[in-house]
Amino acid sequence: MISIAHHWQRLTQFLAHSPGSGAPLSQEYCSWRQQFIRDRLQLAIWIALGFLVIIAGLNLGMLLPAMERSGEMDEFLNSERFWLLTWALLITPALGLMVTWLMLRYVLPIHRVKAAFLGYSIALVWVPQIHFTLRGEAFLDFGVWLIFFTLQALLIPVKWTWHLFSQGLALGLLMASATVFNLRVFDIPEGMGWVAYLLFLGIAISFFFLLDLGVYLYERMLLREFDLRQRLWLFLHAVSHDLRNPVLGLAMVLKSLAKTAGDTVPLPRPMLEQMIASSDRQIQLIDSLLEVHAAEVHGLALHRQSMALKDLVESVLADFQPFFEQHRAIVQVNLPADLPPVDIDPLQVRRVYENLISNALNYNPAGVTLTLGAAVLRPPSAPRGVALPPQGLRCTIHNNGVEMTPEQCNHIFDLYTRGPNRRQTLGLGLGLYICHQIVTAHGGEIGAISPPGRGVTFWFTLPVLAE
């Protein structure tokens, strides 16, 4: 029972991330998928019509000549069976496909493509069944189902729920023929009807399961690929934007100097400082890009040592004092005096504080209040009178500025993700990703929370020195 429950839990978790499980999809992907289904469905209709023509040609070219040689052709052509098979399996399905194509091409808007998707199945499966049902019979032809449902899954490998629904409609009609109408099976002996029903049903369900599983897995791959393309596009856009600004500023300064007469160009100190700052921003961004690549390939090398967190925080705040004055920021430090020493790489953790503080200053308007805190993490429960050693420190940097949505909090540390404020640069986006890499390398966690009306709190955990 434990094994069954475990596998069931894994299955439900797996399906929870399915493309049709209600997980939010980007508008770009949904628009692309609708157009993709529309185009592929038109192709599937024409291929299905081609199959019907091939079936008709095989019957005319092989079956009828064989019957003519045996002297049975005239009797067969004049029989009700011939016209039933012709109308049920060729003419009306072809007409249904043509009507579906015309509606898809000229009538149905793109967001109603599901109706045409179901029309494909109705024309090829329901219409023949209805013909035989009106005669008091059920027609079981797994070959037809095999060809046309496989064609549908191969050409339209998205929206597995639509495939399941169309297959369910076909199986529902089949079960109604067996249980509600109690119809005998066409070309099957009287006593073998239920055997034929059950055999057909078992094979069809197994076959549909494989088709739907393939569609489901393929669309998961498509979603992943689409997401990576979107992230890459965002990354390239951010790189071009953030590198363009300092380069453009530097070019304007140089062009202004080039217009000065004489061989020697005087360079005012503010202009020189502006050029240096522009170059520094370019170097910082390029270094961040290289560092992200190195961390992805080789991982972060840590040089741990024991130190007091308060000393590290005071050093960082001292370096940021000019920036605090520039942004008119108010800084509050709430660090308990009895915090245990941390076992960290001071240079790397310093960069975590620098990136998070820079993010708070650049992401919020002037006058923001920053509150730096830390608390000891202890085991959730301990025997009475027993003091268990701390599990680590939970460090926080709170600002009372612009809030974030829960979705933004969940993805703010992802690579190539930008915040809701357009003033956030690629350097800051990469900086937050680097923060995640550094904290993870220390064995800790990092996150962001933003309760309504209370700003944003970035938090991360650090290991303490083992006693």
C-alpha cells in the first residue's frame, strides 16, 4: 500500500505540471498554440481525405475486380451492404471533413478552433457509427481509429485534454451502442458481440493512453523550449539595452571632445569621471555575465572562515554610505549582540549583501528605508531543559518601497528574470541570480516575501560555526 500511495503521489505531482492542468501559460505560447492547431488541423483534414481516396481506390482497383472474376460483383453492387459501406465509410466522412475545413478556414475564429478539432473526430468516427446505429448495428473498425487518431496525435501534438475528450466521445458512443441500445456488431456472429466490444474497448483504451501520453510529454518539451527561447530573447534584449546606455554616453562625450579645435583637447574632471563611471558599468556587467557562466560550469569556490556577521554588515554599510546619501535612504540595523559566529566565505557573502542593497536602492524611489536583521534558526522542537545547537542564521533585508507579486517573488532569483520596475537593469537581475548561487553554495536558502502594504523582505540563511 505504501508503494502504491507513493507512486500515486508522484503521478499526481507529475500531472500537476501538465500543460492542461491549469498552470499559467504565457499569452505568447497560447496564441502560438492556437495558430499551430489551426494550421496542423487543416493539414490533417487533407491527409485524411487523401486516405479516404486511397481506400476508395484500393476497393475499386482490387476488391471489385476480384469479385468480378468470382461473379459476385453485380450482386454486391446492388446490395444494401455496398451502399451502406460507401456512404458510411467514404462519402459522409469526406463531406464532414470538407465542412469542417470550410468552417475552420472561413467561419470559425481562431479561439474557436476546438470546435473544428472535435469536428475532425465526429466526421471520421461518429458519422460512420451513426449510420450503422440507425440500422441497429455497431461498426467496430479499429483500423480506421488507428489511422485517424494517430494522424491527429502526430500532426497536433498539443492539448492532450482535447485528444482525450475526442477519444472519449468515440468510446462513449461505442459503449452506448453496447449497453444502452444493445446493438449487434456488424459482421460479427450473434454470440460474439460482447467479446468483440470488450476486446475493441481494451485495445482502444491502451492505444489512446499511449497517444495521449506522447502528446502530453511532447507539449511539456515544447513548453520548456518556448520558455528557454523567451528567456534568451529577454536576456539578449537586456544585454543590448544595458550595454548600449554606457557605450552611448561614452561615445557622446568623445564626439563632443572631438569637436574641440586644436591638437590637444582639454578634458574637464567631471567629464573624465563620467567616462570612467561609464567604463566601470560596462566592465561590471561583463564581469557579471562571465561570473554567471563560470558558476554554471564550474560552481563557486568558497574560502570559508569564522567571523561575526555584525562585522561584515558594518563593513558593507560603510562602503555604501555615499550611495545612501545619494538616494536619501534611511538604514536601520537590528542585529542581536549574541549571534553565533558564521562559517562563511566573507567575500562571497559580502557580495550577497551588496547586490541586495543595490537592488533595494535602484529598484525603489528615493527615501526608502532599509532594515537589516538576523535571527538564530533553531530546531522546531526540543526536549524541555535541553538547548540544541542553532541550525544557522536567517538574515533579512527589508525595504518599505515597491511591492512585488507572489509570482515575482518566486522567480526574482531566476536567471534572465527582470523585476516589475523597468529601472531594474540586467546587472541587478544577474546580481540576484548570483546571490542565489552564493547562498546555495553555502548550503542555505534565499527568497523574497512581499505582504500587501509592507514592502519587500529579502531573506537568506547562513551556516553557523559548529560548536
